[in-house]
Amino acid sequence: MSTISDAYAFEEEEFQFNLQLAMAISLSLEESSKAPPTCIRPPPVRQIPAPHTAPAPPLPRPVPSGNTAVSSRNTSTPPRPPSTQTRSRYRSTHPRAIPYMGPQVHPRPYAVGRCSNERYAALDKHALGCPESRTQSLHLLVEYLTQVTRNTEEAIRVLHRWVTHNISYNVEGLRSGIYGDTSADGVLRGRKGVCSGYATLFSALCKEARIEQREISGVAKGSTWEGEQLCRSSAMPDSNHAWNAVYLPEQDGWGILDCTWSAGHLASHGNYERSYKDVYFLTRPDLFVIDHLPSTPEWSLLSCPPSWLEIVYRSCGECVDK
């Protein structure tokens, strides 16, 4: 009997062992089903490229101490421009052969002639036909000349044309140095004068016509121009010529004209010949400055007027009779 009971006990223990083993395996399978599979790798994270940027400039090289010379290419800062004194000294020793005639920024707005040639011809005809009875005073002369004008430019034209047609150059006074009466009334009565007489008479006519104007003095390359002698001097000489600047409100600018050179010129034999030149009426400033250099630079109407040496070296050895 003991043998049979021992067999039952052994089977009972084996049954319990198998049951516990089965329960342990079942529990392990349930836990493994809940956890993520370890054999599958997660997808890789997409890398977004950074935006393109220029490489940073290299840092300047350190300047060594002491008196060691450093080349300009080893520094990152450009060299400083020369000082004003250095530039002026360079301009005095290295003048340009031809003044700069490129685009200019004009400190004063300038004006040019805008009337048609037909209109100028009609105004000239009226000015040249002025009767002698209306030339006894400045007031009568201006009253007659401006009775057909419609704006400031036309008024300037008739005054300029009358002066250039009726006033002759005083060649004897130029040679002797005795100019006579150069006032406006004196030139109007004598019908003769030098450049200052032309400019003074035209200025008085403009004042009578209520036209704003300026008398400009300076150096001009006329009959007294001595280029070869002036090349030896770096200083600008005294004024040898006079002309006028007039204000045109319609254009809100200043115009330049020269009654003396418009009226005529000195011929090769030394006599005065009357021949009207329209080129000196409301001339462009960059062209007028070629042979007219004002004593006051701002009245060249150019932001960068040529220096005295540039005017001299441009025509050194030339003598232009006007």
C-alpha cells in the first residue's frame, strides 16, 4: 500500500510542477506581447540642411609691435585718401591738360536760351530798328525795347542785342590805358567802351527793366592773353575782363553772357571788326569756362570749376583774339 501511495504523491507533485511551469510560460508570453518588438528599428530622423551662408571674412592679421613695416595688403582697412592740402599741392604741380567737362552738379541752377530761332530773329529785328530818339536815356531805351517781349529771356535778348549792335570797342583806350567815361550813361552817349563799359551798360539796362543780374569779373583768354608768359606763374593774375550773369525766373536759374565778345573782335591787323556771335549769349557754364574764369569760383556755375593752372596749361602758347 505504501508503494501505491508513494506513486500517487509523486504524480501529484509532477502535476503541480507542470502546472506552475505552464502558468509561468503563459505569463511570460503575455508580458512579451505588450512590450514593443526589439527586432524592428525606428525610422531615421530626417536631417534638414542649414541655409547657405557666406564664409566669414578672415580676421585681420595682428600688427606686430615695434617699427616692423607692415604691407598694406596685410590690413583689412583701405588706405586713407590724401588730405586737402596734399590734393591742392598735387593739383598745383600736376595740372590737367584739359579742364574736366563732364557732368557737373551746379551749385546755382543755370539757364540757357529756350526761344526758337524764329523768335530770336523777330526780337533782333525789333532791337536793331530802335529809333535814335528812344536812345536818349536808359528809361526810354528800355521802354521801347521791352514793349514786344513776353518773358524775362526775351527782355534779356533785346537788351543784349541792342548793346552788341550799337556799342563799339574802344581799341585806342585799350592800347593807351585811358578808357574814358565807362559809366552806363557815358557809354550810352559815346557808343564806345571796353569790356567794363559793355558790362556796366548792360547791367544798368537790366536794372531799369527790373531784371536781376550780376557783373562778373575775371580772367578771359582774349587779345591780351599771354599764355607762354603766364605758364611761368602759378598765381592767378588780376582780372582782365568783365561780363554779366542774369537771373531767369521762368527757369529758376542764372544765365551767363558776354556782350563784349558777342559784339565783335580784334582782327589780325589790330582794328575792331563788328561781327555778332550768338555763342556768348546764355552759354552753357561748362563751355563758357573754357575761356572765362571768374574771380569768384561760384559764378562759374560749376561744382568743380577748373583751376587757374588748368586754364593756363590748356592753351599754353596760344593767343586767341576776340
